[in-house]
Amino acid sequence: MLRPVASGPAVVVCSTCRVSAEAREDANGRRGGALLADTLRAVQEEEPALREVAVQEMPCLFACSRHCTVQIREAGKIGYVLGDFTPDREAARAILTYASRYARSEEGVVRYADWPDGVKGHFIVRTPPEGHVCT
């Protein structure tokens, strides 16, 4: 069930997420998570500075009451789950910009003043790294 992936900073996309609160798939039958993953990679192709964070996919992050959900993670850092995105370039750029700032942080904490507007209001949960809790 588990599949090894490269270590390092990553945006893990729920590939089976709904496309919106109202719809499971788009007009072409594609799930929102799959669309978001493709859009994240397309933005990375256009903006090399955002390639420092891997885009990884897995089916179901178990945030099914939300849509277009991602986890931002790196070993030894606080992780975050965000959701309710539209699978478009604006959301992808905001996610990757935040994830890049996260990757450069020491513990996974990005000052609120440095959050792109496109991620504000999308945070669902933060998770401590293994062997730690937040103070």
C-alpha cells in the first residue's frame, strides 16, 4: 500500500478529491485532485523557482468533506493540510509559493505576512513531525 517517493519538501495532492463542493468530476470526468496535480506541475514548468518542491499524488487524504486537498510536508518539519481549492493556475501558484517558503523555513513555519493570499483560509490542520509536538 505504501510506495516510496523522494524525500524532501513536497506537496502531496489527493488525486481522488472532488473538483468542487458541488461536483465530483469536471465535464470531462476528471477529479479535482488529478486536475490540481497537473496544474501544479504546469506552473512549475513555467516558473522554475517553484520546482524545489516535489508534487506527489496519492488517493484519498481522508479529508472528504473538503475538495482539492493537499498536504505540505518535509521530514522534521510541521506539516499542513489545506483544502477547498479550485484546480486552477492561481491556486496552484499560491500553493507552490507557500510550499517554497515552507521549504526554506527551519521548522515549517512561514510568517503569516509571507503567506500568499491564495492559501489564506484554506488551512485545515497542522501536524507535528514525528518525535515532536509544538509548543
